[in-house]
Amino acid sequence: MDLSYFQTTNENNETVIKTRPEHKSLSELKDVLSLGKPQRVIDIFINLMLVSDQWQWFTLYNDYLTELKTVSLFNSDLPVVDTDENGGNIYAQPKAMPPEPIRPALLTLDEYKANNKSLFSSYLKKQGVEINGHKVSLNKDNADGLVSIKTGYDLAGDAVFPTNFIADKAKGTVAITFNDFAEFTSFALKFLTARGSFFK
């Protein structure tokens, strides 16, 4: 078993176990995502969580080795628990060997994100994208707002312009002015294309 991930070399050139880093869990990652922290903060947190997963396995693996040694010693010299009718020894039943814990794959940041797209969907929608100079969330409320403007245009034509679109962004809102239908269409198509990527 290659355990070099958890090892380092001290000043005496001896192989020793590294100091275990701060533990981060999936539930804590979900909390950070719900708070809408910046992407760089999320990335740092994911990397810490991936390291934590490895160290959690390492703890379980060491516990496994300890139990394996204990069971192996017991099974190699089974104690006598009784005698049969002929005076022969009856030995204790051998103990079952403990299951070896499965080590989680060593994933990169990008690999973890690719394997857990649904986990980041809401966060990425809220963070949104920049469209025509405005950073807006790709949420349903913004989509519904654009539909309302289109409905108004269908009913009243160019009379609805100029109009202000109050769009959600990661934190707060932003007012976007559409002076005519061409400006609205340019924005709406880019928004719907970006939002549509979450449903593929």
C-alpha cells in the first residue's frame, strides 16, 4: 500500500507521518456554497475537503491494520473453550477478518467539480455570468422577468421601451436599461443560452 501521500521526511532523513490538516466535510462545503462565497474561497474549501477525505481514510486504514493484527493473532492460536465427550479440546471459532476500507480516489479540483455538477448548480446559477457588461444570476426570477418584458412587447410593441429590468445578482440586484427591442433581444438570448447550459 502506497502511503507516501501521508508521509514526509524529517531533519534526520527519517520517514514520518505528516501533521493532519484541518478537517473539512461535505456538509460544510454545502454550507459555504449556500452563503454564496467567491469562487476562489469555494475552490480552497474543496481542496481542503479532498485532503480531509484522504486523511479520514488513513485513520480508518490504521484502525483496520490494528484490528487485522489482533484477529490474526487470535486465529493463529485459538483458545480452548471446552472439551468434548472424549476429553478432546474444543476451540473457539475463528474471528472474521475485518474488511479493508476503500481509499477514495485522489481527485483534482476540476475532477471533483466535473463529478459533482449537481452540487454546484444552484451556486453557479446564483453567481451567474456577465452579459453586456452586467453580472447577473441565472435564476428563475431573472428568466421570468425577461419573459414579462417579452410579453409586454407582444402586447404593446415598442411602447414598452425604454424599460428597466431589475435583475438579481450574486448579492443584491442591478438595474439594466433596455432602450429598444434589439438591446433586449441581445441580452435575453445570451441569458437563455447561459441558463440553458444547466439543463443539458
